[in-house]
Amino acid sequence: MRQATGVSCANIALVKYWGNRDRALRLPANSSLSMNLASLTTTTTVEFRDDLASDVVTIDDVEAQGSARERVVAHLDRVRALASINAKACVVSHNNFPAGTGLASSASAFAALTVAACAAAGLALSTDELSRLARRGSGSACRSVPGGFVLWDACDEDDCSFGRTIAPADHWDLRDVIAIVESAHKATGSTEGHALADSSPLQAARVASTPPRLEQDALAMHAVMMTSAPPLFYWRPATLAVMRAVRAWRADGLAVAFTIDAGPNVHCLCPAESASKVETLVRARSLRSAGVERVLTSSVGGPAHLAPRR
Ligand code: PMV
């Protein structure tokens, strides 16, 4: 096969990956746990062509340049090396949600790219192997390759560092009601952020006690970010407004908790039966005037897969 299309969900980390013990291999400082998001997907087509002099990468209808393109080219090089091919590729990728805003677009992007490029190059890899390879493009992408609730176990070696499903998507009917407070591309991406993590005096303590509790780990990760040198401030005033609101709703008896990735948007996790109530509350006028622009709701998603050929 010379052309294939891969589809992958984004994922939201319940226990966060922040900081690498090996930057080049993207071996994480700590284990992390996530759930795939069925409604947030990246669809990527890869075609290897002998008539191309260089790789052409289009993301959301714009031809990628600079470091964004180089990251994709480096990943294609990994696939070419595995498949022993030299042909350059045409890559066309679409996200159905705002990319680069802390909604894990790099996770779904590199999982879809891995699945599509490997199939287009004629490689038949197992899910574990695809996950391991996706990790090299973006660490959290290894958790978008398998489906449902996924554990990425921190281990010292490349060959054991990949995501594994610990429970399928239908194990727990959770919803992620995402309060989008900013859709613009963030100024500092997570690759640079991981590299700064060790400059925070809080990182060693966070890694040593990777907190199992949802909100605590998101707050510990942002505390590391804010105390890195230079500091990273991903929150906006509306981020804090939603966090405070979620805590108040929970104090009133609603089953809901928040988490935040490397961006300002707040993920409100709740059982399916509370989702419409949470959506209504997030859309309320007080939070809209605080800066909530829109709301996206997702159930738990399945594994990355190939789209049927048309
Ligand atoms: O895979 P990266 O390099 O985009 O890092 C993801 C980092 C967080 O989203 C903030 C946390 C996580 O575990 O997904």
C-alpha cells in the first residue's frame, strides 16, 4: 500500500506526563493515565510518492513550515527507516477541534500519522509497536493508539515504553465537558515545557509522589510549570473561574472534577448522567462572561485505526 488514512482520538490525562528522563527518546519522568476522547479526532492521510523531492505536510488546510513540518518529517524518517524505503510523502491532516490549545492535538496527530504512515509504507506493526513508535513523535500520542483508558508505564527502556489499555471505552461511561476559554495556538508547546520541568524545584516532588488524584495532579503539574525557569503560565482568568465553579458544584453534590493539560481549557469529567447538567452550568452566563467561549463534550473513545479505503 502506498497510501493510507489513519484516524485517532485525542486523550485527556488523568495522571499527567510532564518531563522526560530521556528527551530524545521521549521516555517519561513518570507513569501517566488517560482516557481517549471519542469526539476529538485527527484524520491523516499519508501517501508515499516517488515523484516528490521533499515531504509536503498540510495541517488543517495550511502547508506546515518550520518546526511543525520538521517534527512530522522526523517521524516519517522513523517509518522510512523501519520500512527501508526512501520515497517522500504527501501528508494531509485535519483536526475536528482547535489544535495547539492544550486539547492534546499532538497526541491524536502523531497517533494518526503513525498508523497511516506505517500502513502506507507496508509495515504491519502490533498495537504495542505502533504506540511505542507514536511516542517518539509526541509522548502522549502513545496513549492515543490503544483504546479506552490507557496506562503509559514509565520504564527505563525504549522497548517497554508504550501505552496499554487497562479498561475498554465502555468500562466507565464518563464524559469530558470541555470549557474552551481560548482557541488560539499556545505560545509554548509541551516539547519545550517538558524540557523545562526539571528547572522547577517542585518537579522531583511531583514525580516522586505522582498523585493518583485527578485535580491534585493537574495542579501539581501546573505548579511545576509556573515554577520552571522561565515560568510557563497557561491559565487564563477564565481557567480559574471554571475551576472554582467545579469545586462549588461538587460541594453541592454534583459528581464532577476538573483537569487541565498544557493549555488554558478546563476538562470537567463527570458520569454520563451528569453531563447535560454540567454542560448547562459551564454555559451559564456567569462563566460565559468570565471567558468561556464554547463547550465541547466527549465520551470515551476507542483505538486509533485505519479508515476504510474509498
Ligand atoms: O505529548 P506531549 O509532549 O504533547 O505532552 C503532553 C503533556 C500534557 O498534555 C500536559 C499531559 C499529558 O499527560 O497528556
